[in-house]
Amino acid sequence: MHGMNRKSNDQREKALMALVARYEKGAQSGETVFLAEEEFEELLSHYFGHHDYEQTLEVADLAISQHHYTPDFYKWKALIHKINLEEEEALSTLEQLNIYAPNDEEVMMLRLEVFVHFEHHEAARAALDQLYNVVDEDEKLSLLAFFDGLLCMQENRFRESFAALSEAIRLDPYQEPAYDELLNAPELSGFRREIGELLRRQTDADPFNDLTWFYLGLWYDDGGDDLEALDAFANARSLNEVRSNYDLEYADKLFDLEMYEPALRAYNAYFEADEAEESYETCMRIGRSYQMLDELGPAKKAYFRALELDPEMYDIYQYIAECSVAEEKWGLAAYYYGRAVELPNHTADCWLGLALCSSATNAPLEAEQAFLKAIELDEQFSDAYVSYALFLVETGREADALTMLDDVAESFEDSALSYGRVAILMLCGRRKQALALLHDTLHDYYEDHDLLFNWHPELEHDSDVRSLLELHKE
């Protein structure tokens, strides 16, 4: 049976492609192709489904010319004009529709949609009142409540808007546009707490509604409640395995929580869906996940794909450089850090990475310029100051390193800078001064004492240092 369904689907797809080819051949040659109403409907659905609204409109016009009294083709035309923000054309098409189908419920609903979209408040209210007199099904009443909510929002009646959209969800708990407006309309941000209560009530009333769980997850996410968001997305995902955006939100939340292995599994599930789309952001997160798991090959593959999608984002070059550093390919890393600092919005970290790689490839002039750029970009970048001081010590400029760090310490202080100064003093043979500074630093920043060993690993086995650590530990 399954094989028969697949065969039937294949036959329908082939017939559709043959119809599309016949239509497009006629359009290219300038010959008019005469089609039945059902064939026009298939063409319209095809182009609309591919978001080719220009072609959809052309098909609608041709269909109207051949089937002048068929309201459905006018509906298509009015809808496309609405999507294209062509107000005059949309309203004109509605007038034609009114002639051929004045009492058609779908036409009346489309008229309401267009009036609301272009903020014709009085006409929209009249259409809404008319529909309330003829509609009695909950799903349709839900749609009317949704448009009522949009109208109230346009009229700055935000409490009424919230109430109408809430009613839309009560009447039809699967009406997604109402959820979307509640969560994303900035005009309703003042109702954030009440929106959360509404969504929780909905999940309590129907715990098997994937849509409510998904939007509750988005609500938690907006509030920074990461674990609650993760649970809500997991529930939505388990209830509806078809919605690929559930996989994507779930994967993104796992990534935010630094749960990289399950995040990668969720991203893979997302890309198994036909409607999945590659984006710079998703490729970056996949690459970062692999990188944090020390799987540098797959990480770089994802990063290079991200570069193809958006080559103007500095952070991807930075991450590729970090992978190259992990592979001890200093020259390659310097190249990618160099690309990063050429792009807008790059950070001081990029300059520091370039400085360290330039130093490793024996390019001291380039390294010093990069250190100074990092410090210029962030005047309280402790890692840059200490790394620069280490560079100065390594190039025989100990006095410059000590003077620079003393000057910096007069303007600000933090644990990284303080432990870095201890390390530099030790390297410069200022042991007594270094131990005195370490005593003060351990008093203020004991919990960060591992920073000292990052700067000067040998000190981990220094007896005086260990004694001071034991003293401050107590």
C-alpha cells in the first residue's frame, strides 16, 4: 500500500511538472495556453508554494481572462496584491470579487483580511460585524477574534487586543497567527506575564498541543529561562516530529546551554527535513559545537559553509583561526585573524589572536602593532596587556613590560591583570615583589588563582607560591 501511495505521488508530481513546462513554454513563446480551472488551480498552488508571487499573479490574470466568472482566481489575485503591499490593486480586485461572489464567506474573510492589512479600520469593522452574523464554527470565530485583535492593536486598544487574541486561542488552540502576535507584537510587551499565564493554562488544559508548548518555549526563552525553554521545546518536538522549526529551536537552546553533543544530534534531525534551510547562524553554531568537542575537521567544514552563506561576518574567520591555533598552524591562523580584523564589528580578541600568531611566526613588528590595536579597541582588556607584557619580556624589553603594567594597574584592576603582573614580575626576577603582590591578589581573587598558572605554568610547583595558596585557602 505504501509503495502504491508513493507511485501515485510520483505520477501526480510528473503531471504537475509537465503542466508547468507546458505553461512556461507557452509564456516564453508568447502563445496563449488554454487550461481548465483545475489546471490553473494547480499552477497557482505550485508557484505560490515556491513564493514566486510574480508568476502566481501572472497565472491568476491568465486564469481570469479565460474563466471570467470564477471567484477563486480573483481571490488569488487579491491575496498576491496584499502580499506585495499593492493596496489599490488589492482593493480593486475585491470590488470585482464583490460582483461575482457578494455573499461568499471566503470572499468576505479575504475582504476583512485586506482591510485589516491596509488599516482601513471602518471598513474592517463593518466586514467583521457582517461575518459575526454568518459564522458559527469555533475555528472561523477564532479567525475573526484574531482579526479583531489586530484591529484593536492598530487602534491602540492594547488591552482589548490582548483579550481578543486570547479568545482566538481559546476558540482554536491551534491557530498559530494568534500565538505569533501575542509573543512578537511589541505593542503587547506590557502583557508578558499574562501571556505566560495564558500559555501555561493552555498546556495544563491540553498537554498534547505541540503548538502551545512551542510558544511557551519561546516565551521562556525571551525571559532567559533556558531550562524551562528547553523542556517546552522538547515537549513540542516529541508531540510533533514533522515541524522542523521545533528541532531548530531545541538545537539552538541546547547550544546556548553548552550541551554540544545533543545539540548536534538535534541539528542533524533538523536538516533531515525537506523544508530545512541552511543559514549562517545555524552553520556557525554547528561549527562551534564541533569545535568545543575538539572535532576540528567537521568544525571547519561547517565554518567554511557559513562563509559561503555570509562572507562578511568576522567571527567565522576568528573561529577558523582558533581551529588553526589548536592544530598549531600559526601562519594559517594569522591569515584568518587578519581577515577577521578587516571586517566590521570585529573585537579586540581578533587583534590579540593576530598578535599571538604573528609572534609565533616570528613577525615581531606585526605582532606589536596587533597588541596595540587590541588594547586600543578595549582599554581594559587584561589578557591583551599581560600577553603584550610577555611579548616584551621575550624580546628583551623587560623594563617596558613592567612600566606598562604599572601604568595600567593605576587605571583599573581585575583578577586576570593582577595574576598576570605576578607572573611577569617572576619572569623578570622580581621574586620578592611578585610574592608580595601574590599575597594581596590571593586575598582579593583567591577563586581565580588558576589564572596565575595559565600565565606561568612553572609556578604551580613553586614552594613559596604553594605556601601562599595554602595560607589563603584557610
